[in-house]
Amino acid sequence: MSQSAVQEILQRIQELPDEERLLLEARLAELAEDEWRQAAAEARRAARARGIDQAAIDRAIEELRRPS
């Protein structure tokens, strides 16, 4: 997407009535949440495939927190 297209979209968003802008913001938040959930699910699958479970993560964090 070109910079001019992005500018045009931003301009059109600024021109929206408050109610419509709030609806747009809510929908964008929903999309971001959906993307985050999908990424988290994929990360969990990848971790399981590598044999990494919550106990292994907890141990690694504890090792990092211990003073040397």
C-alpha cells in the first residue's frame, strides 16, 4: 500500500462521525485480538512440537532470575 493510500485512509477516518470512529476502533481491536490469539496458538503448537511445556518455561525463567 502506498503512502498516499495510507494518508487517504487516515484522512477518511478523521472525517468519520464519532460513533462510526468508535465502531471502527472496536472492530480494529477485535481484529488485533484475533491475530494475537492465532499467533499465541501457533507459538504453543511450536513449543509442544519441541517438547517445551510450562514447567520448562518456568525453570528457564527461574534460572534467569537467579543472581549469578
